[in-house]
Amino acid sequence: MDTILLVEDDKNQILLYEQELAIEGYKVVTACNGIEAIEHARNYNPDLIIMDINMPRMDGIESMCRILSEQRNIPIIINTAYSNYQNNFMTWSADAYIIKSSDLKELKDKIKELLIKKKRKGDDKTV
């Protein structure tokens, strides 16, 4: 079972995403801010991270950079309500940038795509 670290400060969105991703067969670990995200990335070694940008204590961009400096192999999807961050070169380190929507199809499709890609890369290393 793949583990997804969901980094989101909105409690209603956490509940929605947890439920939807659990239905898809994922184990979901949540963090409410960037500092928790860094700790959970270390402790849970997730297969993928879904990262909001605007959060208390530490924003998603800074925490993403810190996580990637330690664990570059974790795919990260930026999932935010703001399209203007797409032009911020700091977000280009993410594997995907998705604008939040009540329809989670785009997010779910991207999760599947990135996890398959990660597994293929892992297979290539063992050959």
C-alpha cells in the first residue's frame, strides 16, 4: 500500500482528501503545516507528498525545498488554490502543480501517474 503525505491546513479538505484517497487504496498521513511535513517526511518515508502552499508556521514552498534536500526521490504535487505560484521558480521543483478543485479526478490521476513513474525508476535501479 502506497503512503501519501497530505500537507494541508484546512480541516475540511483534509477529511475530504483522506476519505477519497483511502477509497483509492492509499494510506494517508496528514500534516497541518510545513514543519510537521518535514518531520512526517522523515518519519513515514511517504511514497508521494501532496503539498499546499499557504500554511501557518512554514509555507509549502520552503518545506518542499527542505524535504527535497534530504529525500529527492519523493514525488511532490503542489495542490493549491492559487495559480500565481506557478510562475515562482521555487515551485518548479515539484513534480506537478494542480489548482484545487472539488473534483479530485485530476489529482488522483496525477498521483497514479507519479507513483507508476517512481516504481519504474526504482525498477531501473535494480537492473
